[in-house]
Amino acid sequence: MTTRPGVRLVLRDDVTDRAAAVADAAATAPPSDPPRLDVPPEPRTPAEVEVEDRETARAIVRHGRVRARRPARRWGRGVRYAVRRPGLVVAVLVVLLVAAWAVVPQLFTAYDPLTGVPADRLRPPSADHPFGTDHLGRDVYARVVHGASASLSVTALAVAVGLVAGSLLGLLAGFLRGWVDDVVGRFVDVLLAIPSILLSLAIITALGFGTVKVAIAVGITSVATFARVMRAEVLRTSTSVYVEAARASGVRWYGVLGRHVLPNSTGPVLALVALEVGTAVLAISALSFLGYGTPPPAPEWGSLVAGGRDYLAAAWWLTTMPGLVIVAVVLSANRIARALERTGGDA
């Protein structure tokens, strides 16, 4: 329903009150002057619109129409989107499950990840031990669940390092340009020229062993990717009409950067975060497999896979079960990143 100049909104309650007032006046009129029932009611002019209540009237005055209830519409749209993409739903459920493992592992297993029962050593997967037991009788499922905290915390720190450092470099290079863009571009080219695993090993050798050092090393390897994506988005946004209008109106450079350029350049970067989560999980697991992560007996996904190498012929589940968890997390993160990228492209 739209309005035009000169349209008057009439509340339905006012119409009812007016009709009741006319009826009362007719009932109380003297007998000598009976009401004229043969006269039709005064027709409403086309410029009058009858509405339900004052809230509807305010909506028409402000927006020119009655807006539908967006929460219900968005809820239905979200349900249809999820039904059409069952793979995405499974990926989100896997990520939520692993995140719950990291936050409250006690809700998912009652076994101690550090102590075992020697009589139950090298038991295959069963109802009591879904992932089997290791050579010390420890429940592998419990160690995988408790190892999610260490693996995901290091992953989060690594992605944060790459996001902050890479986005800052890309933002400066795309906005300032000139010699700043040249310097940042050469630095990014150097990072991209070195294989990520080799660069991580070199950084760990320089910094030393430890989970924080591993997170910093993996985060530095992703700086180049974040910087390139942010620079491209900043260059695209800087040539927009609203940015040029802000500059022409006298807004200072930091105001243009904070209000217009940065908020409109973060969409693809956030999609890249989901992709880098899977890459970081894989890289951290590889470094932990090589012995650069959390020292034993603390559980971590990469070290669990490494610990089962000596029993691969007799106890395949020691490496297969933690490896499947790593694969599921990486594939789920990639699926979510692809969905975010498509959503951003559609928008």
C-alpha cells in the first residue's frame, strides 16, 4: 500500500465511533424531525484510506507502505536455504560439535584422557570405547575430545595473527598506494614464494618450540593471503561514488577510511577467515605430527596421529580416528567458506 500527497489516513476506530455518534444522535432526535433513512451515507473520498490501528498508520507515513514482519520472513528463508543445502548443514553441525568439545569436553566423555587401564590396551572401537583404546589403555575418543581445546585454541590464535596483520597491510597498501603499496607488495611476494610448511618450520626454529610459537608461525604464513584480498577490496571500494563524495565534502582521510572503506571491504575477508581455519587446522596438525606442538602426554590431534604410527598394523584406529576428525573439520570449514563466498557474491 503506497501513499501520495494529499492522502488522509482514517482509523477504523474513528469510523466506528463516528457511526455510533450518528446513531445516538438519531435516537435522541425529537419525533418532529425523524432521521432520513433514505439518504445514502456520504461516500468516502478516494483520498481517504482506512487503516487498522495507529501503528499501521505510522508505518505508512514513514515508509509509504506496511512492512511485513521480517523475522518470520527471514526464518522461513533460512529454513528453505538449509533444506536446499544439506551439506552445509552437516558442515555447520560438525564445526559446532568440535567447538563444544573444546569448550565443555566433560559433557561428551567421562574418561580421563591422561590415565588408562592397562587391561584395556589396544581395544578396537566398541560401544564403551567408540574410537578404541591406545597402547596404555587410554580411551582414544576422550583424547580426541580433550585435544580439541588445544588444537582449536592454537588455530584461533593463528587465524587472528594472519587476519590482523594481513588486513592491516592490505588496508594500508590499497588506501595509501604509492611506495607503501610497492613495499607491501614485495613483502607479500616473498611470503608467497616460500612454501608455507617450510616457512613455518623456519619461524619455529627461530622462535623456539611451544603452542604459541606454532600459532605465530602458522599465522605469519597466512598474512600474504589476507593482505592480497584486503588490498583488492580496498582498491575496489576506494573508487566508489560514495567514497569520492565523502572526500569531496571535506571528510578527512581517517574518516573516509574508518566509515566507508573499511566496513565495505571486510566481506570477502570474513569468508577467507573460514577458509583459513581449515588450512590452519591442517598446518597445526602437521607441525604437531612432527613434534613441534604440545608435548606429550597432553592430547592434540596431530600428536595423536603421530603416536599411532608404531601400531598401525595392529591398531589402525589409533591414526584413523583422529585423522578422520581432522579431515571432517577441514572439509567443513571449506564448505562454510564456500557458502559465505557465494552469499557475498549474491549480495
